[in-house]
Amino acid sequence: MQQAPDPHRTTIAAPATPHGTGAVSLIRISGPAAIRVADLATDGRVSNQTFRCARHCRVTDSNGETVDDGLLTVFPGPNSYTGEDCVEFTGHGGILVTREVLARFLACGAVPAAPGEFTRRAFLNGKLDLTQAEGVMDLISAQTRLSLRAARSQLEGTLGRRTTVARDDLLETLAHLEAWIDFPDEDIDPQTGTLLVSRIQAVLATVDSLLATADQGRILREGVRTVIFGEPNVGKSSLLNRLLGFERAIVSHIAGTTRDTIEETINLQGIPLRLVDTAGVREAEDQIEAAGIQRTVRQIEAADLLLEIADASAPKPVEAVFPASPAIHLRVLNKTDLGEHPSWAGIDAVRLSCSNGTGFDVLSDKISDALHFNDVDWGEHAVAINARHQASLIQARAGLTAALDLLADPSNDVELAAIDLREALDALGEIPGRVDTEDLLGVIFSTFCIGK
């Protein structure tokens, strides 16, 4: 849903830089009265200013006293971020001075912006589609090079274009089908039915290719849930500390030191790993340790990647029984600096030492290879859908497959297939925001930071 700017819409203002002390702060004003608000706060200097040229000015209070001085730039609509008149003031980055400048703009007629309201207005005014708006937040939240690349691709409109093309193709197909239904006496090409099916199948192929990126999208945004587990005192916490590069977990020779799970995130060759250090699995000696072991079991069940740690210098233990998990499983033999016990001979595992750091490059490569998340594997997959996109694509796929099933049997009523295709059309339209989704917009933009 896109609409022209509403002249009765309020004018909003908010800091576009993070809260706190810094060298500079930027306050953005957007709306029909943005220039007038800035004029009142700067003794009328803004209305005569050259557009898109930064100019030094003073923000003054109602008594003419200077609140702050800095650079002010005017971006007239529709050629601005929001599609409305925008004014940006860059001043000194103190907490109090930023608050006072904002208060002055509010006193001159602006109202505080809600989280994500600038980007929401950009969407409503046709400057961004909904996938690009979500890409803004993904770009801000990106923690690794690959997640940054995927966010940039989405912000550039890659996902929106692909879903829009698929929707337009489906719309044309539906129009042909409904013409076939409404004008049964017309001379229709006998191949029309086959052609319609092939077009639906082409749209279905696009939907399937986008759905295939769901796991990648989740991992780029949330990280690979990597659970470090094993028997007590084999070096699980030492491994966590080595991977992090600092002492996050307490390390002790006393078995059962770790009683609760510890989570931290690292960047491994462009992929975020959410490392989870767990309590050692053994017969619990008290209720607290038993609770920690139960949490370990739950973490294993929810993992994407399992790192099972064992002591290379000790005899190979009897295989422990762990809960079933579809996660990728890598075995790691620690304490190789103490020598390897003969019982480990021929066992496929990454051999390393948390004491002297040897073997960690091998572990990094092994994890990357196991996950298939290197540059070669990701080169053609710049689009990575999120959970909202996935839900809409699943709904679209259901409608497309139902229509194909109906069209495969000539005895079926083709009007039922048309209904399924309309549902698929609406689901595809929800992705870039080509349908009326007011409730959906409220959910999406509520996750944005104020000022964006």
C-alpha cells in the first residue's frame, strides 16, 4: 500500500544518532511543516537556504539565546528519505544539548517521532517497498560481512523486485484463467490450459528458490546456535574463552564448575556463531547440577551446530546417550598438548589444545565447511528471507500447488483454481507491501529505533 503525502500529517522530529555522548548528534525533522519548524528555531534562516547544501546556523530558544550551533541541511519533498520536506540539524553530541535542541524543535510545532516512523513514511510515500524498509533495520543490525551483504541486497530492492515480478506474472496468469472462465464461448487456443500451468509452475519455482534461503536468513540475523557440550572437565569453558578471545567463563579443574549455560556471539568467517557453553553431562551430585544438565539437554535439542568436546589425553569414554538432534555434529579432542591416548586412534575429530591454541584454525575451517557458509557457497544467495517473508511464501506456495492440482484434472471446476491463485497473489503482495497491511506495518516498524 503506497499513497501520496498527506498535507495534514503531523511533522515529526527525533535524534537520528544513538543516545549518549559523542562528537556530533543529528536531529531529523520530517513533515509538511518541517521548514517552518526549523525557521522558528533558527530565526528564519532555513526558508532562504539553498536546498541540499549544509549551512552553519544557530538554534535559539524563545528568548533568542543560543541553544547550539551546527550545520543544517534542507531536503525538500518528494526528493528526500521520507518523501516529505526534511530538515537535518547536526550539532554537538552531548546528551543535554541534544535534548535541548530537540525540545526547541518540538516547541516550534513538531511532535516526537515513533520508532521507525521516518522509514514508515518513506514506505507510505513510495520511496521504499516493505522489504527495503526491513533491509534498513537489517543493515543497522548486521554483525558480519555476509549479513551486511544480504541486508544491502535487500535494501537495494532485490527481494522486492523478485517477488513483484512473480506477482505480476501470476496476475497475468490469473487474468487469462478468469477470461477462460468468463468467456467459455470464445475461441480459446487449445494450448491455453497447458500454457497457464507452465506459468504457474514458473512462479512456483521462484517461490521455492526464495524459500530455500530461509535458513540462511535466520542464521544471518540470529546466528548459528552452536552448543558446546561433553563430560565435565574436558575444556568446554576453555574452548569458549579461546573462541571469544577473552575470559568469559570460569575455568577450573574441579568437575561441575559450570552450572548454567553461557551465551556469547562471535564472527566466524562472516557468519555469526551464538556459542552456548553448557554444564558437563554426568550423574548429577545435587539438584543445582541436575538443573544445569537438564538445560544442557534442552540446548542440544535446539542447536544448529553441536561441538562435542572430549579429553584427548584420557581414555575414550563409553558413548554417552544424548537427545536426538538434526544439528550438524563435530567432535573436538582437547588437551592434545598432554598427548593423545591410544584409544582415540583413527577417530575422526578436530584435535586442538585450549592451553597453547594449536588446532583452532583447523576448527574454524571445519565449522565453515560443515555449514557450507563460505563466500563460494553464498556468492549466488544475496537474498535471505526473514520469518515474515517465509510465512507469506509458504501461503503463496500452498495456493499455487492447490491450483496446479485442480488444473491437472479437467473434471475439476477451474473457478476453484482461480480462488487459490488469488490467495497466492495476495500472499506474494504482502512481501513488498502491495496490499493493505496496516496491522503488519505496526508490527514491523515497532522494532525500529527512534530516529529511523
